[in-house]
Amino acid sequence: MHDIKSIRENPEQYDKLWAKRGLEPLSEKIINQDKLIRKAMSVVQEAEAARNKASKQIGAAMAKGDKEEAERLKAEVSGAKNVIAAMGAQLDGEKAALNDLLAGLPNLPFADVPEGEDEDANVELHSWGTPREFNYAPKAHDDLGEALGMMDFETAAKMSGARFVILSGLLSRLDRALAAFMLDLQTGEHGYTETTPPLLVWDKALYGTGQLPKFAEDLYRTEVGHYLIPTAEVSLTNIVRESIIDADYLPRRYTAHTPCFRSEAGAAGKDTKGMIRQHQFNKVELVSIVKPEESEAEHKRMLGCAEEVLKRLELPYRVVELCTGDLGFGARRTFDIEVWLPSQNKYREISSCSNCGDFQARRMNARYKHAEKDNRFVHTLNGSGLAVGRTLVAVLENYQNEDGSITVPKVLVPYMGGIEEIR
């Protein structure tokens, strides 16, 4: 959500930054809507003042026995009440219109975010590791998993349809091992607090993090009004909603391993084969709540925490900064980590780390006590540390052997009970 006062004071800056995201100038429309609200509010306030003044005078007129004046004043009170009711309804409508307008507008990118229309304009920042050279054609993860008899898309489709999978045996254990390793790393070495949050949330929680109202079609809604979380970012970030946090309580860093649910409404025809893009998947999420002056440093720190997972697994990857045209709705800046997939001969996204500034905090009314009488909005950040299913995909493809077996990464062997190879 955007600060209307800031838009009034800096309309050109808002239009300039929204233009980088492909939007037309909007500040004039927003300010005009705000003027309607202020005008209606002024009329209501004047009518309230007239009502209150006349109400006080009625008693005095009655005491003097001046019934005619008392009746005139009563009529004045009644008229003022009618104005208040009518303009109050108009005021509510104007406020709702402004709120709907602001709620549908994306966050402002930082001024130095690379400009571009789509992912082709993303900028590679650095890479790590060297892709393995195979002396045979590397197989895709789904072919490897099905050949092992531990990855079943066909049976999953019978009960759930497309974009679902059943893992079993040692692949199921490998999936669990990856999640446990990620959690141990993020909590034991990086200072995140492990959390087990709700998987079902109200619409206000999704509004707070920016999934609603714009991305309703990508969400699963229950008949009683709850939504399945598309990412634990929603639950973890909303921990601080509608609260004023002591400054010395910050920063707060949370992590959680949860299933995530997405309808993938906008991904028709994309990655229909395998585990890359599914309706249900597991992810270890990272969320930070910090003071504004700490958010950019925290963003780089979070990126490093996510990168360390791939380094320990010895999986080649690269980091790119998203351009303005590829930036997520709530983000001011996003770093994507892309892991190398041999079967596709390219890097694929495995984590997005985003700095949302105070955008989500304003929608959630999450503040911290900056001074005795000065409460300010916190900054929120989120990232994957990592997407477990996509990490499993990367392990299968990068650690495959010519006979179809999978070597278990060294760091995961203890989590696998000493098993070093999956056959």
C-alpha cells in the first residue's frame, strides 16, 4: 500500500517509478480521488459542528419557553443529520474507491533497479560453481525418478490431476532430508527462528502481503473463507500485523518448512512435465522484519543465507537481479538464485529474495516504536531458503550416474542415515 501523503508531496517521483514498471501516470488520478474524500470530509465535519451547536441551543430555547425557536433548531439538527448520513455514505464510497486504486498498484522499485520489460533484461550479478561435464546425455529428473520407481506422476494424476506427484522410498526421504538440512542451517548458523505457522489464512493476511486482491485467481479458497497459503511468506510476515514492536526486538528473522499451494493460473503450458511447477510443493521460507535503515543490508544477508544452501550441496548456480518489468508486485528489489539443470542446459529459478520496504507493513499496519511518540512502519523481506522440490530436482540431475543411480550429496548423508547412493 502507498502513502497518500507521500504521493501528494512527490507525484512526479511516483509517476516516474511506476513508469519503469510499465504503468501510465497515476498520481493525478489518485490526488483527485483524495480531493473528493477531503471535500466530503469537510462537508461532514461542518454538518456535525452545526448539529452539535443546534443541539446545545435547543435546551436553552426550551428553558426560555421559546417553542418556535426550539422547533427551528430541531429541524436544523434533523437537516444536519441527513447531510451527515448522505455525505457519510459518499465519504465511505470515495475512501473505498481510493483504497481499491492504491491496493491494486505495485510497489515502487528502487531507483537503481535495472530497467526492462521482461526476464531478458535481468542482470547477472555473479555465479558459483562449474556445471558438471557429462560423457553421456544427462537425463531429466522425472525420467530418473520414474526409472527408480520412486516418482509417480501417473498415480498422482488419478487422484489429483496434473501438476502433482507422489514421491516414495528414498526419494521421499531425500526430500525430507533436504528440508531438515535447510532448517538446521538457517536456524543453527543464520539466526532464523523456526516456526510452524497456519497453512490456512483469512483474506486480510493475503491482502497484507499483496497476494490479494490482484492475484486471487492463483489462490485456493475454501468454502468457509480461508485460503491455502501460496507461500509461508504470508503466515510469517503476518506475525507482526496490527502491532507496534519495541525497537530493541528487531530484527526478527523467521523460517518455516511448509507445503505451498498455487493454482498456477497464469502458467498454462509452462513446465507441464516434471516437478518444476506444481500445484502443491514444499518450501523453506525466510522472512525478516527490520528497521528501514537495515533493510538493504538485510536483503544481501538473506541472499547469502539462501546461497549457502546451494554451496553446501555443491550445486552450481547464479544470482540475477530482476529488472523492473520482471519485479514481483510487492517488491522494491529482488534477487533470484538460479540453479543449474543439466537436462535443460540452463539455470532455473530456485529462490527469490525480495525487499518489500514498508509496502507490506502499511497494508498490515505493522510498526515499531522509533521514539516515545514516533511509531514507524517496519520493513519486510522474504526469500526461499530454498524451494525443496526444485532443490530435489537439481540434486537428481546434477548427482545422477550413467546407470540411473543418484549419489547423495555429502552434506545430506547424515540426514539419509548414512546412505550414499540411491538405486
